[in-house]
Amino acid sequence: MPKGIPLTNEDRELRRSEIAHAAADLIFEKGFTETSVNQIAKAAGIGKSTLYDFFSNKDEIILYLMEKFLIEVTSRAKAIIAGEGSVIERLRRVMQMHLEFLLRNKAFILKLTLETQRLSIENQKIYQVKRYAYQDLLIELIEQGIADGSFRQIDSGMLMKTLLAAMSPVVYTSRPVGTPQEMLDKTLNLILEGAKTSDS
Amino acid sequence: MPKGIPLTNEDRELRRSEIAHAAADLIFEKGFTETSVNQIAKAAGIGKSTLYDFFSNKDEIILYLMEKFLIEVTSRAKAIIAGEGSVIERLRRVMQMHLEFLLRNKAFILKLTLETQRLSIENQKIYQVKRYAYQDLLIELIEQGIADGSFRQIDSGMLMKTLLAAMSPVVYTSRPVGTPQEMLDKTLNLILEGAKTSDS
Amino acid sequence: MPKGIPLTNEDRELRRSEIAHAAADLIFEKGFTETSVNQIAKAAGIGKSTLYDFFSNKDEIILYLMEKFLIEVTSRAKAIIAGEGSVIERLRRVMQMHLEFLLRNKAFILKLTLETQRLSIENQKIYQVKRYAYQDLLIELIEQGIADGSFRQIDSGMLMKTLLAAMSPVVYTSRPVGTPQEMLDKTLNLILEGAKTSDS
Amino acid sequence: MPKGIPLTNEDRELRRSEIAHAAADLIFEKGFTETSVNQIAKAAGIGKSTLYDFFSNKDEIILYLMEKFLIEVTSRAKAIIAGEGSVIERLRRVMQMHLEFLLRNKAFILKLTLETQRLSIENQKIYQVKRYAYQDLLIELIEQGIADGSFRQIDSGMLMKTLLAAMSPVVYTSRPVGTPQEMLDKTLNLILEGAKTSDS
DNA sequence: AATGAATGAGTCTTCATTCAT
DNA sequence: GATGAATGAAGACTCATTCAT
């Protein structure tokens, strides 16, 4: 609104965030391709081309959201992992946090992952690197668990993949068997039980 | 190819299958929305409008593929479930068959499931019913396992969901930890172990 | 159906007529552009390309129908005009015959006239010449009427045009004020009354 | 033309009018179905999609034109009917105004009426209501004329229909018998004469 | 002689992006 | 800094016409 006064970096970041989150709601409901730039601008309460002052194209909005998501999740996971408790407890807490994050962000992140395919190869790589950072945190934790005997000799990468993949039905199912929280508990009981040492 | 002679139902079905599988390749690579009817026709080696002689619209191609997939998978699952072996063995065999099917069909089925969101509500329902039929087969088998003491008192629906969701990283990961077969084995060891009775 | 036996000219004409009349029904309901060659062929109970053995393109079907219509109407008008009765009586009889013809042919002729615009200039000319032949018959009769004192000194061309134009609401109106027959009578009473000599 | 500034309602209306009239020329020459949106846009000197900023689809262009035409003609007719002069004089003046309007609007309105059939049923109804409003004005005037003895006991609806239908050859004939003005005069002399009381 | 499978040109419509104000 | 008017490229789909059988 104020004309001629340059935005501070902080302001700029705030606006980007506002716009992106307005977009997130729409993308969650209809998918990325089905959401038009016009609709995003309207939902954000700005003009169509103002949007282009903050994001140089539509893809960047997705990229921004995925990045924010991963940075946040990764930093929270770090805090949990560095904290107290047994490996299994901490792994549960990480998945718990992950679930809450998905629910709070309207679970649209999983859709985003799908939309990722539409991005240019370069943009996909950028996103991949950040995803790996998060995944590697989990792997590290799992390997701690193997080292300290909480888990048997399993493939840490595969457990990580299975845990993350298992979040999907918790959030997306059309035939829920309980609240998301209950479903997460059941899922973790199942998978983590299978990863335990037989006598633990 | 023959010009004035009506296609037999068999021929027709064959052509539908050919076209659909040409489409499948493209959809697998780029997603449904990003694949144009023109490109599908070109890939199938036919004219755009010939395609419309076999499918009355774009959605029908997806629907056809999903239907074929589910009919086949469901019928094979039935045969396995009705066969010999312990519940856990049969469950493993079903997942094995499922994996092979995914791999043989270029694994694009999982993507299709996601693309489902773009279909009309009615078409989504049609597909949902068939998916449930398959899922219910698995649930039944799992409940047999609970009844005969192979599994502990777990939520059969949640185990089914977790198993199916866990197929995803086996087929899709960009950081594989082995062949798909090895990844499947590791995954099943993990999950089925967690579902066993503690003393089995 | 019989293969290899050439059609006689008569047979050929019969088939043309059958096809054209099947087309007429569809064109009347939906308009020329909105009626597809496929539908016409189906309605005529023949294959799409058989149709092309009898008409070299879609336009020719229209041309054929208009020609038949005008030939028939013109010949009947000739008979009436050459017959007994006062000029006004004969004019009434011609319009009566014209109405019946329109009604019998489902009035689609008026629509045809509209479709005429879509024809090539040459085809339009061909049709125009035949229309003029019919119109000229009416003009002749009207001029007889002026000569024998039935009509006052009016413009015969304009009366002919007005009479023909006035058939339109009789057949097409969405707010009829009686049966077509009654509407024709009222219309003719109006126009022919206005054309009479003041003391006749 | 100005780029980032919202159009005033006035400007918007002006542009709609410009576009619609560019369309009118083409539709008059070739018919509605045969005129493509592309051609209309080109004729209006704008891009194809700019057109869609002013009309949400092709049908709306026709609807707009018909509405404008009927609103204008109806309001002028009202003024004439409320004015001075005998009923017959006023009826003449209305038809005169109608003719001028048709000529000024390139006479394409009559064609539009025929194109009406292609519109959706709902849109046809909308147009019908407005046409009836105009027709009813004429009927009222004619009934005044019957009441005050200017006309004999004729069907007012039929006279209205005949008058309007008789405009068609005045504007459309390929064999004119004078200027449109002269043809109108002849036509009205004919029809109104026929409607008069025998001794007036 | 009769058919319908095959096709490419063309239809309306949408949308990410630019740019003058 | 902010806007929305303008656009061209592209998409799904239709149809008159041809041609091998």
C-alpha cells in the first residue's frame, strides 16, 4: 500500500509467507494445477502482478512452501533428537511432531510432494536435498537405536522410509479407523514393535 | 487398421489396452494433467480423434487403467488368499504379487491413485468402491490371522493401510536401499514382525 | 445391400430421397450445423460413407431438399393458377397449399432458408433461381388480379413478398393465436383485404 | 487500453458494445455458428482472451446484442405510442422506427432471432420475455385502434405478427422493389389498409 | 456396392505471465 | 510499489471427409 517506500527484508519475508499460505489453502483443496494465480492473488488480497513482485513464477510458491515446511520440521526434529528419552521415545515424538505439522498445515504437504513432479529438474533437486537432510536426521536416530540395542539389526533407511510413508494413510484415508492421533499410535505401535529387539 | 470392417469386441479391447498403456507411460513420466490427449494419441501412433473412438474422454483412460489394475490385483489376491500356507505367508505372497504388478505396470498406479483427485466426484466414487473391495480382502485375511493367533490384537484396517502405504517407497524412492524385492522383504519383515504375537 | 449390381437411376433417386428426408427431420429439430453426417447416416439406416455415394457432401443434402421443395410447390402452384376461380380465390388456394406443404414438411423449409447462407455463393445462386421461378408465378397471378380489377394498383412484387413473409409467424410462432389454418385465414383476410379495390 | 487501472463501468460497457458490434458484422455475414471467437476478437482488434474478460462465453455476445436491441426498440416504441396522432399514424411511426433501427444495426437482428435457436433453453427464455414485452406494446396499440374504430374487429395478435414478419422482406430481399423506405410504405399501405374499418 | 475406422483442421475456453499506468 | 488489462500458447474435444477392405 505505501507507495515509494522500499520494503525491508523482514516485511518482504512476511508478505511472501502470507501469500504462500493463502496459496497453500487453495492448493490443498484443489491441487496446484487447478489453482490459478488469479485465485491465489485474490485469496491473498493483492493484485495479480503484485504477486509477481514476491514470487517470480507460480512454481516458486510451491518451492517456498516446501522449503519452509522442511526447514521447520527439520529444526524441530533436531531439537527432539538432541533431547531426553530413549531412542524409541524420541522417534515417537518426532513422528508425533510430524503428524501435528501435517495436520496443522492442512496436510497439503503430501500433495505438494505429488506436485513436485511438475517442477523443473533443477527445482526438484533443490527440494530433494532438503528432504534428504530431514530423512538423514531420522536415520541417525534409528542408528543410535540399533547401536544401543533398542532396535534389532534392521535397515535404518528402510525403517525411515516406512515410517514416513505410513504417515500418509493417517492423514489421507477415506476410511479412518479413529482420530489421526489414534491412527498414528496404532501405526507406530505396529512398526516400532517390529523393529524392536525380540527381547526388549 | 482394417478400414470398413467393424471392430470385434476383442479387437476393440485390444486397442483400448494399447492406447491406455501408451498413455500410462506418459502419465507416469509427467502426470495426468500435464499429459495432453494429443501426446497420448501420438504415442499410441493414432490420430487424436481415433482415440476418442475408444475412450469418450480423457478421464476414461485413467478409469480404464485403474479398473484393469484393480480387477487383476483383486482376482490374484483372492486366489492367493484361498490357497495354502499360514496367514503370514499368504499375506507376504499378496504383497509380493502386488509389488510385481506395480513394477510390471511401470509403477504408475500409485501415481494414478493420486491423480484420482482430479476426476469428477462420481468417477472417484466408482474407483473407491473397487479399491475398497481389494482392501477388504486384505482385512479379511488379517482378521483370520488374528483369529488363529498369528497376529496379536491389532487394528486390521490400520495394518492393511500401513502395508499398502509402505509399498510406495519400495517403488518410488530416489534413494533405494536395494532392489525392490529386497526393499519389500525388509519392509514386510518390519511390519509383519510388529504385528505378530509376542511369542510366535 | 445387393453387391455388384449397379443401381438404376430410379433406385438411386429413391435412395437420395430417403436419405434427404431422414436428414430433414434432424435438421428441423436441431439445425443444419448441429446435425452431424453421422447422425444423418444412422437415421437413414446406412453407413456414413454410403451417404457419400449419394451426396458428394453435406451441403448437397440441403440443396437437394430445397430443390425438391421448390419444384413441387411450383408445380402445384402452376396447377392452381391454371385452374378455375377468381384471382383472389386462387391466391388463397396457393397460400393454403403452401401452408400445407410447410406443415407437412415439418416447416423445416424456413430453417433451410436460413441455412442457405452457409452454402457457397454458386449454390446460393442455383437455389435463388428456383425460388424466383415460384415467386414469379405468384407475381403473375397478382398482376392478373390488378388487370381484372380484383386488386387496386399495388406493387405486385411487394404483395408477393408480404404474403410469403407472413407465412412465417403462422408456422413458427411461440404464441399461437389459433390453429395454423385459422392463423392463415386471419393473415390472408388482412393482407388480401388491403389489396382489394376499395369497392370490391 | 490503460493497463493497471480498473475499468470504470462506463468504459466496460463501451468496450462490450464495441466488441459486440464487431461481432455483429461478422455474424450478419456468416451466421453465429460459422463465426469463430477468434475472428470476432481479431475484428475487434483485441486478443482472444481479452474478449473473455468482457463476455464470459460466446452466447453472451448474442444475448447482449439482442437485449440492447430490444431495450432500445421497446423504449422508443413506448415514447411513440404515448405520443400524439391517430392509432394508425402511431403504428406507422413505430414500424418506421423499427425499420430504421434494423437498417442502422445492419439488419442483423432478424438473423439473430433465427440464431436464437442455438442458445440454451434458459437463454432462449430470457430473450423471449423481452420480445414479448415489445410485441405486447404493439398489441396494446392495435387494440386501442380497434376500440376507437380505426381498425375493424381483427385479431390484434395476428396483425402484430404479420407486421413484424413483413419487415423481413423489406430488409432482406435479394430483389428489392425500391428503397427500404418505399418498400416499408408499400407494405404498411397493404396491411394497414386491410385492417381498417371498411368505411374509414 | 457398402462400410466404419481413421484423421487433421478447427472449436471454444483457460491461464501464467507481462507491462503501461 | 501496486495494479489489473491484455495476450498467446495450449488444452480437450468435434466433425466432415477419405479410403482400405
